[in-house]
Amino acid sequence: PDADAASAATAAAAEGAQSGGRSTAVVAVLAHVNHGKTTLLDALLGTRSADFEPGSITQSVRPSILDVPLTVCGGTSSDAPGGASVYGGASVSLALLDTPGHEAFGGMRAAASGCADVA
């Protein structure tokens, strides 16, 4: 099932690129157990999934999509009214893969990192 989650995120990214849209980068978040991977993603996504993990340890690969406004990357112009985005409010999407850190889940991490653009 976890390889399926990673594959689904990769397929969604490819579908965006094929439909003429911007390609969605797939980012696998990898680190040892209890280093804050899920907590970091919760902060970015506005979720609280870490609160519901058994024993506070991620048990599976969990895909999420994060839309990042291009203004976050410095795309503003002081010449535009109100400092509006040079890109007209455009954003880029990132497919984020939260991975378990415990060594027992090494296969899941390998599957996620194998399909990621960035790990």
C-alpha cells in the first residue's frame, strides 16, 4: 500500500505535466525516527496528522499536495499595484511524501525515495 501511495503521487505529478500544466515535483521527506518530518509537514500543510500516529511514529508513506505561491520565491514587483505578484498569483505544486523513519520501514522509504525528484 505504501509503494502505491508513492506511485500515486508520482502519477499525479506526471498527469499535471501531460495536461500542459507545470510539472509537479515529488519530494520525499526522509530522516531518522523522531526527527520531526511529520510535524514539519503538518506545519506546512496546516494539518495535525502527527497527533494521530500510533506511538508518535509514522507507520506509512503519506502523500500530500502543497501549492506554493511563486511570491514565496521572491516573485513580487514594487512597480505592481500593492506589490502584486509578477506571476499573477501563480503557484507551483509539490507532491510531498511523508515517510516513516524507523529502520523497520526501510522498504517504504526506499519506495518513496525511488520515485521522488528530491529526497
